[in-house]
Amino acid sequence: MLRLDLTRLEREGSIQIEARIPPDDPLWSDMEVTFAGPVQVRVRASRAGSGEIVVRGTMEAPLHQECRRCLEPVPGALSEEVTLVFLPVTEPGMEDDGETRLFEEGAGELDLGEALREEVILAIDPYVVCRPECKGLCPRCGANLNVETCGCTTEELDPRWNALRALKEE
Ligand SMILES: [Zn+2]
Ligand SMILES: [Zn+2]
């Protein structure tokens, strides 16, 4: 699905790839965010004169995120332009270092999955808030302070207070 047929690329010069990757695809496992729907990938792969493969296009998906302060759902979307460049391995010892992506000329195909996953991780801010003035949850009782006030005092959480107490106990 996200594999680029190198033989066909050689023959046609460029290939349009469109894919809808389900939100529960193993490709997205162990990420900080979850998708609320399929990830729409639209890219065009082409072979540059110097030998590298350039993959350019867009990735779009609805996101399911939570406010980091109050844990309420925050609607959002991934909408990212991607440009991936893969260099052919021309000598042994060349390494994929995250900056430079490589492909084997004789491999027959190039799997774009891992590179796209990396782009998603870079594009999404996992620490969203529902609104800038969100008051979050009470650290003691867990009440959502946007909708209620709790009876907890914050005295004990004041670090100066702890420092004072530590002095007394010495
Ligand atoms: Zn919030
Ligand atoms: Zn409280």
C-alpha cells in the first residue's frame, strides 16, 4: 500500500500514491496521539536526475487528543505537507541517520511507512490545551476547575511551606 514499486518508478518517472491508512494500523502504534479516522496520504514519488527519490504530498487525518490540563477531548486535525528524500545506497557503510534516508537500488520496492510515521510524530504537538485559560484539574481531588470549585486548599502544595516545615523538623 505504502510501498513504492521501484521498477515502475524507473519506467514511469513518477508515481502518484494515494492511501487511506486505518487509525488502528500497526504503523501508528506507540504514538502519543490517536487518530479519530483514517489517515489520508496523497503523495507523488519521482526520481530526480541525481538518483534520489523525492516523495512529496500531503497527509491528513482527524485527531483524538486530550487537553493536558483538564483531560477533556480536544478536536483537532493533522494536515501536513511532507517532502521525503531518499538517497540510493552507493557504497557500503552508508547509514540511515534520520536526516538522510536511504534506499537500496536493487530492493525492488521502497517502504514509505516508517518515514511517514516519523513525519507524523514531528508534525503533531502531543501537548494540547482545550483553551489557553484552562484551569485544569485540582491536583488533590481531581475536580475539573473549569466547571466547579472544590474545597481543597493549596497551602500544602506551596513549596515554600514545605521548605519552612523542613527547617522546623531539623
Ligand atoms: Zn482543558
Ligand atoms: Zn480539590
